[in-house]
Amino acid sequence: MSQKAVEKIDPGVAKIEAGPQGTETKHSRRKSEPKFTWRRKHLLGLQDLSREELFHILDTAVGFEEISRRSIKKAPALRGKVMVNLFFEDSTRTRNSFTLAASRLSADVLEFTAKASSVSKGETLRDTARNLEAMGIDIVVIRHSSGGAPHLLSQCIDACVVNAGDGFHEHPTQGLLDIFTIRQLRGDLKGLKVAIVGDITHSRVARSNIWGLHTLGAEVFLVGPATLMPSGVNQLPVTVCHDFDEIIGQMDVLNMLRIQFERIGSPVLPSVREYSRLFGLTVDRMKRAKKDVIVMHPGPINRGLEIDSEIADGPNSTILKQVSNGLAVRMAVLFLVNRAAAETKKSEATVEMI
Amino acid sequence: MIELLIKNGHIVDPANNIDMVGDVLVRDGVIRELGKVNGDGRDVIDASNLLVVPGLIDMHVHLREPGDEEEETIASGSAAAVAGGFTSVACMPNTEPTIDNEATVDFVYRRADRADKANVFAVGAITKGRQGKELAEMGQMVRGGAVAFSDDGEGVQSASVMLHALKYAGMFDKVIMQHCQDNALAGDGCMNSGYLATVLGLPGIAPLAEELMLYRDVQLAKQASARLHVQHITTAGSVEILRQAKRQGSKVTAEVAPHHLLLTEEGCRSYDPNYKMNPPLRTQKDIEALRQGVADGTIDCLASDHAPHLRSEKELEFLHAPFGIISLDCALGLYVKALIETQTIDWPRLIEMMTINPAEILRIDRGTLSVGARADITIIDPHHSWRVCVDEFKSKSRNCPYDGWELGARAVCTIVNGVVQLQLIPHKCGS
């Protein structure tokens, strides 16, 4: 590596370490507002996050996105920190994304898969967490089949907890990366019409999107079969619709959820063909949409089921952009929770000294 | 000859319509005199300003023995009962193995004798292994002492099996007690269905899952001309179905648990498995309807559904943790909080729901202070403020959401078959 390259990197690193002030971009429009301080050491969901908090993560992510475009994709923000990927459910992309995000911030990463661990021998989540903590873990990224597992974890350990998807509850970093992607393309979310299409009942992605989009002023439409709408859906800040064609023309964003194959043929869905015809984003249906509509999908895609290949790979699709943005958003989240934890420790130390 | 005199108590015996200040004389485990009794030379318990009532009966507890003795035993569970003022409990058959034959029923009575605390009455399973398919040997179990039948934890799903069970149990004048829940509708739900479950991302159990089976069973009981007892009802809809059934003369009775009178689904917000029960906690609207049902006689009994679980199990994730909480040690105070302090009912009605009503449903010779009756007596301080501390419970388990609660009433003396099993008030010896 040449001396010149090193010099080029250093200012960027300094910027990142400086935090939010260092990440001013065209998206940061509130320079005149008082400086905002991020205080959460856990990210469990988007439901409780304020507008300021959401913008703060998104703004921070803009700064991190730039690192991914450098030739040396590394910043020292989490040097000496240990992050564990505690995954109790299969995941490839979310896990990889967190791993890469952590390593770009120079953290050490420990991979923990439930199947290979002692959980199968009857150890509880608490025990597992405490054992990990005894090894000096700073951040736990958890995916779990039970809603609320990250809450349970956050109550029994000191480390930061980041929810990477819990049951049907939330998948906050997915919600954030979806919102980040929309904001990147449209600047402002206010008044945008966003349709979330598919199995809402079993979707944590839908829930995180609903809360984040609603807080930031977008209008959310839920589209899908009545058998896959959760109870009490009408009390959510959304409009529910069972006729995709009726609303598709007004939408600015179409977020197509993945349909789990095990639902097909169960009492809730008669067939792939019927689902695709009623709720899939087909080439035909796409003709009714706005020319510049943003087409999203959290992946992995079932081509020909919820979305046709031509659309998934077409000009409106942001599917791969979402993946890249996921990295930046997760770097921002890891950076922010770790700093909040450090601040807490510092203030506790001060209290002890007094 | 063992004699004990309870002096100056406020005697409430709903079975005999007694509500007066007086004395109760016990000799050799039997109530001998009621009214004004001379205390000279006798062992005396001063019950001034206290309520003297028939021993309380909890017709719905889980004592986990045989099979899960690490959670509770018949000994620890009956110790918790007397600590809470209960002289009799009826234990559910969802043990390992299931209490579904004469030998296991007999086992319960032998263990209870050995424990020598509360009276323990065995409830046998309706179907073999609680599988909902073949009737269990009810006749044999009745011979062993079973007082009722239930597959509690599961409802009998097949209408045909349920109809046969009602008819068959009727031959022995034993009641079928049903946990009303349609499994197909309830699915893998773990809390009340609705907006909150959706927000929390937890699968729900709709009120309809309970109400549909309740409605079905009322019709089946009518068809069978048999008695039906509905366990732990939870919804406003269920109260209404029962009210109509009773109006039409159905032989149906019902119980409600303290948690369904005091806690709502909001408790699940914290993902604390101590708020996970089956049937689930519902809403404030349901609590109001249940209290109304208690007030107007639609609901007959109060029963705790005391369900012990290991701490390690209840520390699991909400979805994976087992259903149920314990409350035998503090149930009386909870009922008082839910029903007396809210002025829903008065003391005589509360005592009726905890004594003679369950005794009549179970056809057991308990629940009154009649002269000649077994001396099961509970003395209650109706103005005793105390703080619930689960670590002081006699139960082996600690899965209880009421830890730290302030309650306003407490059993201060529990007498079972004439023997004092709990004594928190002074006792003057005569000799």
C-alpha cells in the first residue's frame, strides 16, 4: 500500500470516529437543530424510535456507505470490540451482512449457531447469553424464532443487543435499510405511498417497515390475502387492501414480501398460481404502476411467485441496492449502540468517583 | 378427646345462611357446637374481628405428582394450600403418567395422607392419556375416590367423545369439567389474539376458540342430561353464553381464576412468561364482564388454576415457555382485591363461591360449618395488609406475577379435620 493511499483513508476514519457531525451529507437537513445524542445501547425494534432517532441512524449510515466504496473498506470504530452473531434460525444474508459490517468496523466476530451449540442440550437463552458475556462480548446480534427473545436477552446481560429478527415481531435493520433505500432515491419520505405486499401475519419485516415509515410520514398500505392479515390489523397506522390492482397505480414503493412455501396448500393459501395471479408483481400488473415506482424485496426471492424475474431484475428493482445499503445501515447501528454503551459506562464511572 | 374453641369470630357459613358473631366448638375433628360456647378450660383461638368460615376449597390446582416432582409435590402443594387458607384442593390429572386409572387415583390419596396437610381430591382424566379418543375407566376411578373428570390442559376436541363422556360420567353423578378450547382455532397461540399480539409478533388465541367449544358443550350436556363444569372462563362472550344457558335451565357451572379477574394481556408487553397462561389473559372489557358474571351468579366458583413450573422453564423465550402461574399461597387476597375491594360482591357471596359451591359440584362432604360436619375451618383477617413475597411460598415453584403486590386480606388460621395447619394468631391453651 502506498503512503498516499494511507493518507487518503485517514480523514475518513477521523470523520467516522467523530460520529454524527462528521457524517453531514445532503440528507442532513437539520443543521440548525440542537445536536442529537443517540442513547440506546440496544436496538430491539423500530416501534419505539422517534423521528430524530430514525434520522440519526439513517444519517450515520450515509457516512458509512462511503467506506464501502473505498479500496480499503475498513474503519477502526469498533477495534478491540467483540460482536457475536447469535442465530437460532437459519439466515445467510442477514448474518453475512452483520459479519461484514462488524469486520469493516474492525470488530472481532464470533459466529454462534444454535444447532451447533448447547442450546439443543437444554441450555436456556439466559445461560447462553451469560456464557458469552463471560467471554467478554460487547455486542450480541440475535435472531430467534420467538418474538421478544432480544428483549429477554437485553434484560439479562450488559452487552448491547441488536435484533436481527425475532419471530413475527420486528426486523429493525431490515426496516431501516428499506427506508434508507427509499430515502436515497426520493430524499424525503413524507407523503410517499408505500405498499407492503404479501404475508403480513408472519412478517417481522412488515412490522418494522410499518413503524419506521409511519413515524417518518409515509403512508403505508398493506396488500395481501385476508387469511394472511393479522388480527387487529385495522388498529395499525395503515390502510388494508385485498385488491392489488386497485391501488398499485398510486404507489411510490412496492415492497414485495417473501411467501413461505409451507403456507401454500395450508388452509391459508390455495396455490402458487392463485397467489401469483392475485398478489404477485407480474409483468402485466407492473404496467399499471407508476413509471418510477420503486420495487423492493427483502430476499431471498421466489421468482414467479411473489415477483416475476423480469421485474426483479428490471430497472425499477432496488433489490441489490437494498443488500448494499444493509451493510451501511448495520455498520451505523453497531457503531451507535456501542458508543451509547461506552457513554453509559463513562457516566457510571463518574458517579462512582463522586 | 381433642377440643378447640374458636371464640368471638364473625361466622359466615353461606350453606346455612349464617352471618353472625359467635363461637365454634370442634371436638375430634368434627364441628360440635355453634353459637355461644363456654371457654373455661378449653383451648381457645380468639377470633375477634376475624371471619370464621368453612374451610376454603380450590377445585382447580396442579400438584404435578406423579412425574414432575421437581415442580411441585402433593406434599408441597397441599402445604401451599393450607398456607393460603385452603383446606381442600382438587388436583388435575395432567401428570406423567396421567391420572386415568384407579391405581393413580389411589396414589394421589396415599400421598395426600402421608403429607397430612390439606384434603386432596383427585380429578381423573376423561380420556385415556388425555388423548381425547377413548374414555378412561371412570367407574374404576370413582371407586378409587375420583371426584370429577377433566382433560384439563386440553379440551376434548371431538363432540362425539364429549357427548359420550358426559353421559358416562352422569351414571356416577360425577361432573365433567372442560377446558374449553378448540385446538384448530387456537393453533400455536400463546397469548390473546388481537392488536397487541400483532404488535408483539406473538401468535394469538382468539376468544372464539373458547366460546365455540363452550357453546358446543352446553348443547351436548343438554343432550346428555348431564352436569357440565366449565373451567377457567376468560371472555365476555363466554359469560354471555353461560348466562343464557343457565337462564334456559342447563346444568352448567363455571369457575374463574384470579389472574383472569386481575390481569390483562398488557402484561405480555414485557415478554415476561409469568403472563403466559392457557387460556390467555384477555382485556379489561373481559375482566368487567367476568366480574359481572360473578356478581349475578353466572359464575359459580373461584379456582386458582395453580400451575407450578420450574424457574428455568419459565425463563425461556415467551413462545417456548410453558403456560401457567401459581397462586395458591395468595389466591384469597387476590379474590378480595378483585371482587370485594371493587365492591363487586360481599363476603358471604365470596365465601359461598369458595366453599359450598365447589363442594356441591364435586359432591364432596365439605364446605359448611354445620354441626356434625368435618371440622374444616378457615379464619380470615379481612383487614390484613401484607406484601406477597414468592420466596416465602410453600409451593416449590416461583412462577408468579404477583410478587411484591400489596394485598388486603389473608387467612390467619387453617384447620383441617380439626387439626390446626396454619396459625398466625394467638392461641390460648386451656390446661
